[in-house]
Amino acid sequence: MSRAPALAARPGALREDAVAIASVSDTARWAAIYRADESARADALFDDPYAERLAGDRGAAIAARAPRQMLGGWQVVARTVAIDDLVRISLAEGCDRVLCLAAGLDMRPYRLGLPASLTWIEADLPAVIEEKERILAGEASPCRLIREPVDLADPSARGAFLDRALAGAGRALVMTEGLLTYLDEAIVEALARDLARPAVKWWAFDILSPATRSMVMKAMSADLANAPMRFAPPNGVGYFEARGWKAVDIVSVFVEAARLGRLPWLLRLLARLPLPQPDPRRLGGAHWSAVVRCERRSDGAASREMLGG
């Protein structure tokens, strides 16, 4: 049975004093409210029964201020489904550990039906970990779930965490959903270098083109003042391929949302047009975002691409 949409169920969430994004951590609440609304649909693509509880009034208020291009949170829904699929593919290909960096309010360990033998490790700032554990007290994950507070922007703390988290792993998947866009390029480059370890088989992340970043920042400049979008390389996945990684899965968020039937009506019409597809390695002025799974280049797999605007 479908539930009431989270935004509709929270009329008090629209107070003017509750809409500001205080930090990047609040963007996790923003994403969670869209997962809650998707879960409430009769034709839901996934079920996240904890999302509304985690998003709270603040998440609903932030979503209510989002630009019309984000109506319904179709980008978050498509991104969520795409990463869910990449987790399943990685498990089928022998993944023996998952590291979720800047895990925020991600609930995949609870909702994906993961094997009990899998170790899933979440890392985030201490306040985020504390809040999540408080809200989820008494809830159990089917897999072995570990949460560790760590400042991933601190090179020493990040390196020590990776040493601990990857000990004994042979084919680990590292996820940085919703993280890279908010980092300075120097930190992204350092992370790409730090993750190039024998125990890491895959790295999954989402990425924006410069044009999409500029569009969102212009539409939400005041709301994103405390969490500006910074990283949007003009060479897209080529940025990572120049640093020792090979993109083996590239899923356009727009194409995925069209396939899933989640685009707003005007964008559905646009999706039917025979428009040229942007090159994910030479983005130019294209509006584009994607979910990407990379392997270290030494693994040499052929890429599978689903391109689009």
C-alpha cells in the first residue's frame, strides 16, 4: 500500500526559517525527502521506509525551495536506482566489501537485501554518524554494518580510515554518492589517488557537467551558499581516466529518469526528440549528469555507456 507523499504530509515544514542549507550534510536530508516521496508511490522503484524520518522537516523545506527543473526529485530517484543497480552488479562480480564515504542518510544496507556475509562500512562526520545512529536505534541491517566517524577532508584521517576499512578486502566497491560535487578539485584528485589500492576494485560516484552545476547554483544561489557545488570537470569521466581509473559504467541521469518514467512532462517531451548525445569525456556546454562506476585502469575492462543529456 502506498504512503502519503512526505512533502504533502508536512505542511509545517515550509516555514521560512527552516529552509536554509546550513552545511553539505543538509543536502543528505534534501535527497532523503525525494526517496521518501518515491517510496510513497504505488509504483515505487524502491522502498526506503526510513527516508522521511531521516529527512525531517528540514529536508522537506529544502526540497520545497528547489527549482522547477528538479520537480519531484527525478534526478535523485534516477541516481538512487542507478547506484542500487551498480551495487548489485558489483556483488554479482565478486564484491566482498562496500565502503560508503560521506554516507549521509544512505539506507542501502537496510533496503537492498544484502547477503549476511557482506561487510558494509559507512564513514561520515561525527555529528552525522551520531544522529543517524540515534534515529535508527534498534533497527538491524541484514549485512555486517559498521559506521565510523571520520573527517574525509583530512588526508591523514582519510588514509588511516582506508587502511582499517580495507584490511582483508580483495574486491571492494567504494561509493561517494553526492560527495564529489561539493569538494575542491584538489581533494577529489587526492581521493582518486588514495583509492587506487589493490583492495579497491570499483569506485562509484555521480558527476555533473559545468553547465549543470552553473544552472543549479544560479537557481539556488542563496540556499546553497553554505554548500556550494564546486567540482564539475569539463572533461567529465576523462578527469578520472587521466588519473588511473577507467569508466566501465556511465549512466546518464536524464536517460535513466526517462527510462524509469520519472521525468516531468516537459522533459518527457524533450526526451523523445532525436537530440545529439554529449560525449562524457568532452562535455562542452552540455547539461549532463551521470552515475559512473570506475575500475582501476590496470584492470582494463571495456566500458558500457548509456549516454544522454
